[in-house]
Amino acid sequence: MEILGIDIGGTGIKGAPVETDTGELLALRQRLTTPEGARPRPVAETVAEVARFFDWHGPIGCGFPAVVRKGLVRSAANINKKWINVDAAALFSETTGCPTFVLNDADAAGLAEMTFGAGQGRQGLVLVVTIGTGLGTALFIDGHLVPNMELGHIEINCLDAERRASDMARKLEKLSWKKWAERLDEYLHRLEHLIWPDLFILGGGVIKNYEKFIPLLTVEAEIVPAGLLNEAGTVGAALAARQQFAAG
């Protein structure tokens, strides 16, 4: 089944048609800059612009950087606070003219990795960590998602972990890969002591440089780079929409 997957991030909104039976992107991703201020209507219009680029008229899945419950946005750590309690699914459906399903962006990436990527066939406790503007997390128990696990906001040294260990923090503070890896390692150790995962899958935009930092990490659990690299959010959003619309 072909579904348009859209990954909404703090700096960019990316989308492409996805063949959800295989996880294959059917075209090069279209990327537009996230509107300044990231308010609901401008973001929704940008999502619609991505859909128009592909002349899309079918179902859409959107990964969104917040807690999402039944289409409703419930947090706003990396987006405008005007999003809180907005029905994002209804808003995107209105602006695109297409049925749209919305879920947390890290959950979307995790679904893709567990279905087609580094987590395929893995049992036990798997934690997917997406590293970008913030830190997203998706937790799976024997392949089943525990949704909206916002573990990027645990406190380390009195700060949200993502303010220390995200890729945005690395860039803003001009950290070397070694210095930044020390911060990421500290964060992963904290997660390990809280939930004891069997496997960490690290993804997000920074993962294209995984060889510069993964060898420096020292947690006990196995660590692997995301198999779908930075395409996981797009693929997972489409996959989640297929599951939702098939069930409905």
C-alpha cells in the first residue's frame, strides 16, 4: 500500500511516498524548512505543500515532535506552545484534503526500525533514540510499542538531557565528536540504569556520522546505528498510518 510519509522536525519537514509493504521510498524526499515559530497553521500549510509537490490524494502519516494522543498534541518541548491541545490530525487533514494520521515522531522512527531496520526480529527491550534538534525515544517490548516515551527530557545536571546531548547542542556549542560523545554516553548510561534495555538503536540526522561517536560509547547494552538512517521517520509515519486506517 502506498502512503505519503511526512516527518515534521524542529528545522525541516520532510516527506515522500512510501511502499509500506517493503519500507521503500518511491521518490526522493521533499524537504521544506519548518516555518519560523512553528505555529500550527504555517506548519500545516507546509505539510500541505509537501503533499501538493507529490500531487498526493491518498492517506498520509505524519510523525510529529510531541506527545500525541488520538491525534491531539499534548506537549510542546520543541514546537510552539500554541500546539498544545490542537487536533493535529484534523488540521492536517483539512489543509491537505487527505485522511491523515499523526503520531510522535520518535515512535514513527522506531516502528520503521523494528519493521524494516536494525530492530527487525529483535525481542526483549529495545530503545530507539533519535538524535537531532532534540532527543526522541521509542520503547519496544518484544516488538510492541510503548507510545510517547519522552525520555529526552529526563534531567541531567539540572537540564533536559536534550539540551546537553542532542545534535543541536553539539552544533550550538561547537563540541568535538569526542566531547559530545561523552555527553551522549552519560545520557545513555542514565537510560540504561532506569530501564535496562537489551538494545539501543541510534538514529536521526546525526547517524550518518555514526562511526565518529558510536565506538566511543560505553554502555553495557548493544548499540547499533539505525538501519534506515534518517529515512526512518518518514517510513514509520506511513507504516503507522497504514495500520491505523486498516484497523479503522
